Amino acid sequence: MEKKIGNIVADEIYAKIKRQISSQSLDPSSVKLAVVQVGNDQASNIYIKFKRRACEKLGFGFSLFKLEDKCTTEEVLKIIDSINTDKNITGCIVQLPVPLHVDKYKILNAVNPLKDVDCFHIDNISRLYFGYESSRFIPATVFGIYYLMKHCNVETKGKTCVIIGKSNIVGKPLQMLLSDELDMACTTIHCDKYTENLFELTRLADIIIIAAGVHHLINSPDVIKENATIIDVGIHRVKVGDKFRVQGDVNYEALKDKCKLITPVPGGVGPVTVAGLMHNLMTANKLQSNQ
Ligand code: GUN
């Protein structure tokens, strides 16, 4: 079976990391990711498995701190504090979602900013406002999309890019990065679930990046421009006939012939996101060794 674009680009990111490991004469086992999970969300279990596998593939260390669903914000803070001071841990992420009674922002902002490989700490995410060059980290999904677009030579300067979704993790940082005049220089239109006449806007778009969380929201070739680039961040487990399949926010099969580039689900944004996290882990290692 032909390798999918997300896997091809992820492999390129891994190859680059391996070259860095070798040129820095780095012992990869000295680079370690800690994942804090509160509760037992099934999707989180799968995402964590992919992160563990990526660490193993590169020879990085990995530790999972799994806390019970009913644990308090203070208990989570205690674990984060111990990770922050552990010299053997390079990067720390708190897998989301956390239960509602846990103060999400308090715990995300408790992570040592130099270990914040998700880029969820306010000190890190706010740097993106000033562009890629001013940033410490880029959120992994956004880094993956950025890298994929560069790899595929997607023309961005002056192009109309419709972003659908305004999450703190994907939509907002993507908008900042893509609209940066000194870099991608897209003309961005940022849409959400309240956007009126969404499909009139998607018809104008040279690039559509969709993280709407709505299965097959874009379902017909009639709502896109000829030769559009579509990047699908959605991930849904749906029943097709008598089988379960993973699909995105876009109906890939219905649209692929009209697109210059369209990322599939699976095999698109997912693999580059995990590779982006590994890239961030290398950045964290460098930041800490410069201290
Ligand atoms: N849950 C869904 N996506 C993410 C992510 O990128 N990082 C973390 N920590 N949790 C998530």
C-alpha cells in the first residue's frame, strides 16, 4: 500500500531528529517524556500509546503518571512539581481532557515552561503572537501542519486560507502562524460554529484547514475551489456498514479529485502531530542544556 503523506512527512521529521541526535552525540535515553493522565479517557489512552511508541522508536525515555479520575487539582500539581524538578525528565505534557473538577489552566500553567512540549503554558503560547522565530515551542499539531505545508511546497503568500475551528491547541495558534507576514503570509479567514454562510467562504479558499470536530462537515466538492489544499485535523471513529472506521472532518473520497493536496484521515495530521511532539522534546532538551 502506498505510504500516506502524513507518514512520509513524519518520517522526515524523525530522520531529522536522528541526525540531530547523532550530530550532538546525544544519548537518546537521556531525553525523556512524562505524560500526566487524569482518569481513563479511551481516546487519550490511544493518543498516549502513539506518543510512547514514538519515544521508543527514537530511543527516548517515557513515563506515564496515571492518576485516578477523582483526584484533586492539588494532587495533580504535586505530581507536576515533582516532574518539574526531576532532572531526568525533559518534557512534560498533561493529556487532555482532564475531569471538569480539575483546574485545567492551573495545572497547564504549573508545568515548567522549558519542559512544556505541548506549548500550552501561557508564557509559551503567547510568544507565538510574535511569530515562529520568537517562539520557544509550537504546539505539536500546528508544528506538524506547518512542516507538512513546507514539505509539500504549498504556496501561501497572499493566498486565502480558511481556518475552521478556534481551539487554543490548534485553530488560534495556526491563525497566528499562517498570517505572519514575515513567514507564511496567508490572508486568513477564521471561522467557527457561528460562522454564517461557511461554504461561501470555503469556496474562496486556496487553503482550508479544518479542526471543527464535526464528522464530514465538508462533504461535497461543490463547496471548494478547484485545486484547493485541504488539511484535515478531524478524527472520528464512525460505523460504516458493519465496520468501524476512522475518518475526518472532510469527506476525503468525495473531494480528493478536485484538490491539489488533501490530507487523509488516518495518515495525515495524526502522524505529524506525534512527530511534532518529538521535535519539541529535542527543543526542550536543548533549552535545558543551555541553562
Ligand atoms: N488532547 C487532544 N490533543 C492533545 C494534545 O495535543 N496534547 C494533549 N496534552 N492533550 C491532547
